[in-house]
Amino acid sequence: MIRLFLAEDQSLLNTALAQLLDLEDDITVVGTATDGQAAWAAISQLKPDLAVLDIEMPKATGLDVADLIQGAHLPTKVVILTTFAQSAYFQRAVKAGVAGYLLKDAPTDELVANIRRIMAGATVYAPELVQNMVTASTNPLSEREMDVLKAAANGQSTKEIAQTLFLSAGTVRNYLSAIFSKLGVANRMEAVNLAKRNKWL
């Protein structure tokens, strides 16, 4: 039986994923947390076989927790679940000895299969993430994200971008959030400036 601990700061996703994983015959979820500090406190006590950690969490990131697990020489293997394709994150995860670096939006059955592979001794990095790290100097944005960024560069508001691209305002906000995450920036101006410096725009 794989004793698994899950840390994810979005409580709905945390609960749903914990329930789905717990349905597997060979996995039992021994605990969950929605911030890094609580995750480390629980993991250091429970010493699970596997810790599935989100990167961005309050109080301590998943990578901070991975560092602590490694530093304490716990038997716990670490899987980082991420939407972030930043080379600095990936390099730090590798340095912390994580056994898996996987995409958060991958299907649950894929996550389960990878958990089993990792527990059998494999190291699993999502190919999409590795590709982004290897070509970190190239544009990590999708074609649609570039459409949104180009419209933002033209000074269009979220509502105007939505009308231009026939999207909802919420979808545009989601695209912008993804753009900021991938580029490691805080706002539109920074994203546009970075894209221009790299000659993507």
C-alpha cells in the first residue's frame, strides 16, 4: 500500500484529488494540507511513502518542503504538481531530488500511473515541462496565449481582448494568468516588455 500525502493550496482541488487517489486499491491518502508549513509539519510526523506537492502554496512552497524532506533524509519520495514551466523551478526541483515533476492538468489516471512508476523506482518528468526547460530561451507561450498577449500589447482591455478573440472575459483572464506564470512576471506590462526583449512580439 502506498501511503500518500497531498498538499495543494486550492482546497476544492485538494479534496477532490485526495478522494480520487484514495479510491485506488493500492493508495491510501494519509493526510492533506493547503499550505507548505502545515504540509511539512504533517510529513515530518507521518513519513509517508510519497508526498504530492503543489509548487505555489502559502507559508512555504512545494519546493521548500521538498528541500526540507531531502535535508531531513526522510524516506518520502516527492512529486511536484505544477502549472509552472519555469526553468528555475525545474532546476531547483531536480536539485531537491524530486522523483516526479508533473503537470497539474494531466488526467488523474495518468497521475496514478506515474505514482506507481515512481514508487517502483522510476523518475518521471512531464515531457512538456522538460521540453520547456531545454528550450527555455524560446517562447513558452501557446499560439492562443500569444494572441492574447499581442492584443494586450496593443493596449486592449480584458473586455476588448475578449471581443476581438471571441472569448469570454474569464477565459482571457485565465490566459493572462497562464502567461504571467509561464514568463515569471507580475503584470501585462512586464509580460509585453519581456516578449519584446525576446523578439516574440
